[in-house]
Amino acid sequence: MVSVGNIGTFGIGIILLVLGVILKSRLIEWLLDLSGWVLIIVGGILVIVSLIQFFSGNKSSGSNY
């Protein structure tokens, strides 16, 4: 019979091996570059939308006065 501890150690070894290969590949660097560009684009869109709302003078909340 194979003990559960040996199977767990084998599974952890496989996971660490796969994670090491992924980290050595350019996949993580590519994903970080992509997420950086997405953040830049979304930030730019939010700045443009907020400037348009600021200069248009439209208030989203009503006033009682």
C-alpha cells in the first residue's frame, strides 16, 4: 500500500515543478505587461470621462434648493 503522505509529497513536487517552469517562461512577464496596459487605458478613460463631467456642469444628484 502507498501511504497518503508520499502521494501528497509527490503532488506538491509536481505543482512546484509546474510553477517553476511557468515562472521561468515569459508568460508571467507578458501577463504583467498586459495588465499594465489595461490599467493605463482604463485610467485614461476614467480621467477623460471625469473631465467631461466636470466641465459640462451636470450634477448627478438633485438639489432641494
